[in-house]
Amino acid sequence: MIVPYHLITNPVAPPASDAAFLADLAWSFHQAFPPYRPTPLRRLDVLAQSLGVASLHVKDESPRFGLNAFKGLGGSFAMHHWVAQHDTPADAVFATASDGNHGRAVAWMARQLGMRAVVYLPAHTVPARIAAIQDQGARVELVAEGYDAAVRRAHEDAARNGWIVIQDTTLPGYQEVPRWIAAGYWTMARELESSLHLLPAAEVDLVVVHAGVGTWPAAMVEYYWHRYGGHRPRIVVIEPIEAACVLESVQAGHAVTASGSQRTIMAGLNCGRPSTIALDVLRNSVDAFVAIPDGWAEAAMRQLATPAGDDPAVIAGESGAAGLAGLLALGGDPALAPARAHLGIDSRTRILIWSTEGATDPIDWQRVVGRAVPS
């Protein structure tokens, strides 16, 4: 299989925006939000040695708000910000579309606010992810045509019923809330400002992020350019080869629908079309885009769950493991040798990856890893 990639020779800063201002509001909100706790940073020295790099850290988002994924940071701030800015009735209903984690976050935050949520999911969503959303008191609607159709349904039904849409991707005329969600994600990076994200220079040379519609990696890219300017770490964006909407859109020069099957075990990244505001940030401001087959995600899940030596175990789901999956592919697929060289990966490279979810599909995690998810 040909592994597509796209390299940027001279990345430039993203377009000017109010991202840093919004992120300051989000940081202040999270600091005062009773359920908030920073998530752990784990060092994988034995794995780094086996990969031939100087160091490897993983930011483990599985404990975030008890939701098994990072999405609560964006959803909580966006919903808080909406309520703060609007005369929101006590019986308000929030609507969203999701592949699982974002929907669970919106359902959870609606419950925190004493309100209700309706979450639209692709019909092929696994039962565990559906149940996790319903456990937060939300109503779930399944959409046969997939994620992009679920986004359209959420907007259409919300307009008809007077609901509030909290969506992390843009549509024409709908850009404000996705920016609020992105601002909430900066908190993940700010939690590292006493360790890896020091000034004037970061204690990391390469950051590996992964993309669905692109909102989260765009937030991370804006953070690094804001904090470090041209001295930022190098950044690579990883996608599933069957849903590489960001990479293909960057190559096309405008947003396009991914040409793949949109069937990947990396369900949280299984998006057909990128968010346009995220694409505007990403297209010229990272060093490389790489799309990988599912096999690398499975290998990364196993590597994180069953580490060698004294490395700590990290329970990562299929999408959560995508960062390590991309790193394994860059080191193990000869077709990606030009991308590896472009990113300067060698024995001196200090790398940060993010595990953005835990085992949100316990049945598939057991299939891949070979044992049940630890309790």
C-alpha cells in the first residue's frame, strides 16, 4: 500500500486570530471548574531507545473528567461560554454530531449544567460508545450515512427545534463555536508549561498530533506558534489512510471530501471532510502530513499497553494511539523515509505524542491487545 504524505518546506505562522484570547478565557474557566484536574505526562525511555530517539513522552488523556478522552476540555468551555453569553433557558437542549468522544463530552457537560443533549452518531458506532453517551443522560440518534451526514442532521434538527449546536467542525455560517472548542484544547498544552513547554525553548523537538476534522491539531499548532514563534517544535499531523481529509485538502488547496472508504478502526478520526477554519491553520503551519493504514494503530495500542522494561503502560484506544502509530510508521515504513528525514528524526530527537483516548471500545481493544481492559 502506498502511504501518502505531504511535506511543507518553510512553514509559516497561522493566520492571525483571537485564539490566544479565547484560550486565556478557557484556561481561567478550567482552573475554576471543580471537575478539572491535569492529566499525566508519561516518559517511555525503553520505547524511545528502541525507536532510536533521545526521548519519548506521551500525554495520557484517558483520565480527563472521567470521560476516557480529551474532548471534555473543548466541549465544557464552549458550553460554558455559550451560557455565559446568552440568556439560556433552564430546559435548553444541546445538539451535536460525533464519532463518540465529542458526543460523550457534550452529554456530560449538559448534565453538569442541568440541561439536556441530543447526540447524532454514525449508525456503525460501536455499542460501548453509544452506551457511554446514553449513560450521561443524552438521547442518541443514529445516522446511516455516516459522520458528515450526522453533522448535517444535528444542524437541521436543532434549527427546527430551537436547540443549541455545539459542534467541533464548521459549516457555512457556523464558525464561532468550533473556535471556542479549539480554545478549550489549549489547556492540554498549558498543563506542560512547567515540564516540556518551557521558555524560551521547548524541551521537545517533534510533536506528533492526529486529525479527524482537524480542530484539535489546529489548536495545538496555534498554541505552539503563539508560545514559540519560529522556534516551535516540528509538528507532524497523522491521519488514517481511509479518511485522510486534511492531507488531501492541503494537497488540493481547498477543503475536499476524503477519497478513502471512511472505514477505519480509528473511529474518532473517521471524518470525511475537514473543518475549514482548522484547515486554514494547518495548511501552511506544520512540517508534514502523513496518512497511515490501521495496522500501525493496532501495533501502537499493543506497544502502549504492554511496554518493555520499566516503561509505564498506557491504555490507548484506536484513535488515541494514532500519534504513536504515526511515529512507528515513520520509523518502520521505507516509503516514509523522506518524511522521516524531513522531520529530522534521529538519535537526538525528543518527541511528544498525545494519547487522546483510552479504551472507548473495550471489545476491540481486547481483540487487538489480547487481554481485557484493566479495571
